[in-house]
Amino acid sequence: MPRILVTYGTKYGSTAEIATHIATRFTAADFDTDTLEANLGIDVTKYDALIVGSPVYASRWLPEPALILIANHERIHDIPVALFSVGMIDVKHPGKLSEEHDAWIEKAFTREEINLNIIATTTFNGAYHRRNLPLWMRIVDSILRITPHGDFRQWDEIENWADETVITLSGLLQGEASDAESPTC
């Protein structure tokens, strides 16, 4: 049974909930799935594939999920990696999150010296609840109202991406297992 790590960064919990939901789709498809908040103590080499996600703030990921990939890039260059970003900017500016996500992925993970085996990427709307903010940010937010309040996650889109990634990884990992079992002449 293939081992999958779903790891994420989160500030207020929305990305953690999305990662957990993605992991349930992998578990339902008979993958041995771990869901962990990203940190450099995770041994990513014991997994057959990685699903890594982060919210996007100021056009970049949180440090932990990015660092887990960058710090381990030499040890995981053959492991399939799927990436997702979560943000609120699309609520007011449709398509902007994808632009920021694509630019960040290009800048952080597709450089020649990093060379990850990225098999899928996507973006999801997040959730924004003022009650999760520190008091000073609630005051500023109540005055400026920059970010729309509410849960804008589209669970059907999250499930569809997870299911498509399950299919992609099943094919890739099954192909690798067949190659490993094939006799060489």
C-alpha cells in the first residue's frame, strides 16, 4: 500500500481543514495516509508521494511547507509531489490566486537546483473569520474590510482535485511497482 504524506502550513486552520479533507480521499482510495502540519522534523523519504499545501500571504507560501520541500529536494527529487495553495484574493479578484500560486511555484520549486517532481498543482478559496484574528487585526479589519468575511471553500472542487490526484498517483506508483518487479535481462 503506497504511503502518502499530506502536509500543510496554516495560520488560522482553513488550510489544515482542506489538507485533512484531501487526506480522507487518499485514505478512502486505500493509500496509507499521514496528515501533518509541515515542519523540518518530518522524514519525507519514508513516503511514496507528497501532497503539500499552504495559504498564500503577500504572494508567497508560509515558510514551513516551502522549507520542507526545499530542504529535502535532493532526497525527494524522484518522489511525486502535488501542491495546493489556499487564499482569499479570488473572492474579490477572480484568477489572482492562480497567478500568485503559479508565480510562487515557479520561483520556489521549479528552479534547476531544486528540481522537484511536481505532478499536480491547484488553488482553493479559503475561509476568513474575523474571530480568529488578534484583537488589533480585528479592529483594523473592521475599519478597512479588505478581506470578505466567510467560508468560501468549495468542497466539491477540493474533492475533485484530490480524486484526480489519487488517480494520477495510482497510475504513477503502480507503474513504479511494476517496473521494480520486472526481471532484467
